[in-house]
Amino acid sequence: MGSPEFAVPSLKCLYDAGHEILAVYTQTDKEKGRGRKVEFPAVKKAALELGLPVYQPKSLRKKSVIEEIRSLKADAIVVAAYGKILPKEVLEAAEYGCFNVHASLLPAYRGAAPVEWAILNGETETGVTIMQMNEGLDTGDILLKIPVPIEDTDTGESLTSKLSGAGNEGLLKILRDAEDGELKPEKQPEESPTPYASMLDKEMGRIDFSEDADRILRKIRAFDPWPSAFTQLNGKTLKLFSAEKTAGDPGKAPGEVLEVTKKYFTVNTGNGALKILNLQLEGKKRMDADAFLRGYSLEAGTVLG
């Protein structure tokens, strides 16, 4: 059970290891873009390429869906970023229960967006936890943790990619241990040391230039590619994807453009400034700042936001 790109390596490693995959459950297809083109979840694409049966129920609470899952008589259910809460009946539908691949070192960053929140909060390490699922939100017994460092250059996308394959060997080990009766579950504390890693929404990407440059820089990295950190430039949405911290001017307003060169421009913040290197203006493609400045007349003194 999984949906986004993060879950694909888990599916493929199970397949490559020779496990019999009875079914792949994923989110429903979504319409995207102006043309409302139907887009499959990444896991569905991978499953179809592997010739595996795909199920996309809108809810797991329907009696017919629960009976369908029970009828598979699965030994185990593996869950990775599925995006749905599993009811008790599904958690108990397989002999060894449900094993979840979660993108944080639990009990830290329980929730739907652990990768982005770890970057946003300035963590230097995260990882993957494989746990035995229960009815709580990422509160099940821990079976294995795999630490992964967070680099200063990591974005939401690059860190998700690093984490997505990090648990593969561990997952295969947990399945072997389950079969051999050698699982060593470790209870989680009730309280997490971090706030709940809530689901992201578009408005969370809005930049407040009165914050300090480091905080804004982490937002730019964490929200690349979605929902992306953004501001306004002359009434148009301007997304920022890459920047560097530089000296600011306390006498100027937050969001004010301090300097424009051929290769970049700098924007003042509440503490320090940002040298903008990669961006996307509404209606245009994502591009480096030098290409943007060749086609757009930006002047020092312009205020973003």
C-alpha cells in the first residue's frame, strides 16, 4: 500500500526479492493541470509495469473493501506513504500485520510531511523507521531505524529520494524476522519530541521576508518542488527555488531588492539577505536568475511580497 514516488523503491525491492505480491493498493487517479489530464499515482505506474494487480478504493472502511483485503489471505501488508488511515480490520487482515516504512526517526516527526518539516526546522539528521502499525498516527512499535544525514543542499525532493531507498534492506530483514518469529518490537513513548508533521498546503509556501534569511532559506529548500516557497513581484507569483545567504541592510525594508547584477539579485530579510539564484515567475518556466534578468527589468528598491 503506497502512492507517491517515495513508495516505489519499497514495492520494487519486494518484487526483486521474489516476494509474491498479491495486490497493490494506491490512491485514486487525479486530474492535474489546466487540461485536467488524468495522472496515475507513481506506485500505480510501477505496479502496472511489473504486471501486478492494482486496487484504488476511495475508502478502506467499506465492508466490501475490507472483505476484499481479507480474501487475499496475505502474510503481511507493507505500507509506505499510502495517504490513507488503515482501520483496525485492515491492520488485522494479514497474519503478521502491517509494516510501515516512515520517513523519519520515530517518535520524531510523526505525520504526513516528515521530510519537509525536518528541513524546515533545521535538523541535521533524519532517517527511515520501519514499524508495526497500530491504530494511532505513526505510534506503532519500532522494529528498525536507519539514520540518514540532511545536507545543507538537500531539498524536499532530494531528501525524499535519499530516504525512499534507505529502508529497502531493512524491510526485507523485517519480513524475514516476522516469518522466523524474531521480531524485536520497541514501544514508542507517547509524546513525540517534535510537533506533528502536518500535511502541507500551498499557502504555507508564502514567504514572510521579515523572518530571518536562514529560516526563509530552509523554507525554499523544504518546499522544493511542492508547494514551493513563493512571493509576489508586481502582482505576479514568483516562486523561489535556490538562494544563498548574504549580508542584509537593516536600514531597508524586508523584501526590498538591494542589488541587481547580471547573474543574481539580492532581497533583504528581517536578518540578513538572500541572493536569488533560481526562480519561476508566473506564466514562465523555472530558470536560473541570470536568464530571468536578461528578459526582465528588475530594479533595486523594488519590494517583493
